[in-house]
Amino acid sequence: MVTLEDYKGQEPAWCPGCGNFAILNIIKRALTELEIAPHQLTIVSGIGQGAKMPHYMKCNTFNGLHGRTLPVATGLRMANHDMLVIAIAGDGDCYGEGGNHLLHAIRRNVNVKLFVHNNQIYGLTKGQASPTTTEGTITKTQPFGSLSSQLNPLAMAISLDCGFVARGFAGASGLPFLKEIMKEAIRHKGFALVDILQNCISFNKVNTFHWYKDRTYELPDDHDPYDRISAFQKSLEWGDTIPTGIFYRKDKKSFEEKIPGIKDTPLVLQPFSFSDAKMEISGN
Ligand SMILES: Cc1ncc(C[n+]2csc(CCOP(=O)(O)OP(=O)(O)O)c2C)c(N)n1
Ligand SMILES: [Mg+2]
């Protein structure tokens, strides 16, 4: 039996009251309920507060460069598609500097689960506007208010026909639902985006814990995630009410299934000998 203790890593150094604690705990619970052992999982991240997650979990981990979470996760999954690969990124990390990688990971349908710690701010670097910051929000580096319009990651992913698009809230009231969303994302065969609303207690004084708590609600049971148009319409709802849940689903072939050389046997299990790796030196 897999237990929470199996995943125990270092003590987190996040600010007291940070939503990251809840995300860390609920990921561990989702994994133990699915009976996924630490050696069957790799957590990949870039740079950010949320991206410190690999330090706080005992499993295979890779903590790389800011914005480059998805290329590493893609490479890992291509080398070993028996391994569950969860990519952890902040809103700055994967919607900002890593945005280009996100578009193409979705298009390829790489079988990676992306859990975004979306606090609508650059937390680690102390409070600059991120792509999900509300337009007009005043920050230390945007004294006249953020000039760029707010990115809607769910609508973007649905427009790209991403096979699994969901949103959760990392507050006590939202955690049981978030755990079920994470479990479904892990079970999904293909790329899964789970955008997780979390408070940044130190640097986002606008979108506080209560701001999210007062607005978020669960999508009703009659929401059909296989209906792309209604999923898109729901994804546009953001303001006094903010829906959470699985917005959109589509079953399609994953990237690894489309590559003849690896679709039957993961690369790491394929026989290899140095004599096969001939180097041709072209002479004059
Ligand atoms: C290549 C590169 N660009 C920029 C930075 C500076 N930097 C580090 S974290 C970060 C933003 C973090 O915000 P987010 O991804 O939302 O994570 P959070 O801290 O809010 O969890 C930035 C701009 C960096 N370390 N490396
Ligand atoms: Mg952030």
C-alpha cells in the first residue's frame, strides 16, 4: 500500500498561509489513492515558488529552468512512457516564458499532466504581473497598472483542442474536488491541463484566498465536458463567479502512440549496444 509518508520530502519553505501547501498535500493524496508509488512518478518543474514542489516530495524529480518545464517533461515521457510525468509550473513559468512550449505540447498531445499553480502573479521574484494578472493591477514594476490583457488559459487550451482542460481551487472547500480532478487528469491518456487557483499571501493582495473562495463554484453535473462549444462558453466565465471542474475532454492518440519507434516498447526498455551506435566520419 502506498502511503503519504512514502512521499515525504523536505520541509517546505513557503510563506505561512500560501496556497502551495494545500496543492502539495492534495497531490500526495491523489497519488496515494491511485496507488502510484514514488518510483513510478517523475515530477518536473522550472523556477518559481510553486516550482519548488520537487524538493518537497520524495520521488523522481527534475527541477530545471524557468519556462522550460514542458520540454523536459516531454523528453522524459518520450524516453520512458511507463513513467507518470507530472509537470508543475507557475502561471509565469508556463503561460509567460514557457507559453510557446505549452502551445506545442498541447498540439502534440504529449502524455504529461500539467498542474499550474496559478496565483496570478510572479511570486518568487516578489510580485510582478504575470500573464494571468488582471489588466490594470498595480504592482511594483507596473505602477500604472498592468497594461496587458489577462490570459485565459482554459479558453486557449480548448481552442487548441487540448484533450483535458480543468480548473481547481486550492482552498479547503475546493480540495476534495481538486483531488478528483487531479486523479482524472492522471488517468487521462494524453496531455492534461489543470489550472489551480491559489493565493499568494505575500505578493497578490487582490486575488486573495477569500477572493477565490467567494467566487469559485463547481460545474454542475449536467455540464458535458465532451461538448466543446459549451466548454468554451464556460471557460469565458470569470468575474463574480468562477467555475471549477473538468471543462473539456477529448479522447485522441497521444504523442508516444504516434511514434512508430517507441509506441510498443518504451525507449528505456529497448536493447542497446555501443556497436549499434556507429559513428560515421565523413572523410575527404
Ligand atoms: C530564464 C529565466 N527567466 C526569468 C527568471 C526570473 N524568474 C524566476 S521565477 C519567475 C516568475 C515566477 O512566477 P511563477 O512562475 O508564476 O511562479 P510563482 O513564484 O508565482 O509560484 C521569474 C520571472 C529566471 N529565473 N530564469
Ligand atoms: Mg505565479
